Amino acid sequence: MLTRRNFLRQIAVLSATALSPLESLAGQSDEIKQRISDSIVTRAGTKYLQIGNGVELEIVSPEDTPSPKEYQDPADAGIPLIVIPEKSWLGKNVAKNFRLEEFAIIPSPARNKGTGIQMYDVEGRAYNKFLRIDPELVRRVQDIRKKFEKPIQVLSPYRSFTYNQKCGGAKKSRHVAGQAADLTGNPLSTLTNLAENEFKDGGVGRYKTFTHVDTRGYKARWKG
């Protein structure tokens, strides 16, 4: 029988064990880092990040690139920096309906002028050589595509540090962390509703011409 005294005792226990907002966020960050750790394999002493359909890309340090500052992640989300070894890899499928190039594209290459960012040029379009990609982001975008049953275009995926600043992005943008993508499709309202369901524990931003999605690990919603 639950007496008033026992009831109050249970409330006290729950209050004592409840996580603070900061503790909760720390736990979510740990979960993300553990998920990423599960996607990392080591071959001959070299670590690789597995993305989608068995595509494995070597993990590197920002200090090993020509532009260390540009490849830092202010959010420290735990997504490692990877390198695309040659431009032919851009055509590899990381999901049924998406190629690696779609998560490496640089929408406005001119914004990288003077930054030292390493890029591949393929038929006049620019792609990041070094970047961050959360495998979970790719998986969820593919799940949306499957339910949408129509083409989805990735407008803006990973961004380098200065590029994000020139875009007017947030200081700790999930794009810089490799956790975000701006998507568009017709009808956009249907795509956004699917994103709301797929990213229940992530960020979804509603804009007039695209929908932002990210794998931040906690629910966030806004309109732009």
C-alpha cells in the first residue's frame, strides 16, 4: 500500500536523482560520441569512419591539413574530420539515393577565397576534400527520402569555419560539426513533416525554400 509517507519518500528520491539540463546535455553528447565510436574501424593502424553502404574514409586531424583553423569544430560534437582521397570517390553511394558528393558539396565556393580550404572541382562544381559527416545524418536523410518517394536535394551540408561565418551561420553551427544538412523537395511541407518525425531528438528548422535537419541529440525547433 502506498502511504503518504512512502509517496513523499519516492518524490524525494526522484528529485535527488533528476539530471540537471547541463548533465542531460552531457549525457546526450556522450551517446553521440559512443555512436560515432561504433562507426570507426582500424585497419593497419589507420582509423576510418564508416558511412552508409560500406564507404570508409580515413580520419585525420585538423592539424594535418593545410588550414587547421578552418577544420576545427567549435561545438566539439565528436564527429571526426575525414578526407576524401580522390575525386572519383565523390560518386560512391553512401545510401541508396545519395552519393558522397551530396554531403561534400560547397554551394558557394567563392566564400572560401583566402581560407586555404582544399577542394575538388568536378565539372565546375566544388566539393570539400576534408570534411565531417555524421553517418546517422546520412541514414536519417535516406529514411526521409524513402518515405517521401521523390528526389530530395541537399543544398548545404558540411561547412568549414570561415565559410559558415560568411553564411551567417551560428557560432557553433551543426553544419561545421558535420551534423546538419539543408534539404529541399516538392512539396516542401511534406518533406518538413517527415523530418519532424525522423529527427525527434534533433534539430528541424523550417524555412521558405528548405528544411534544416541535424543530429544534435536533443529536440530543437524553429522557423527562419
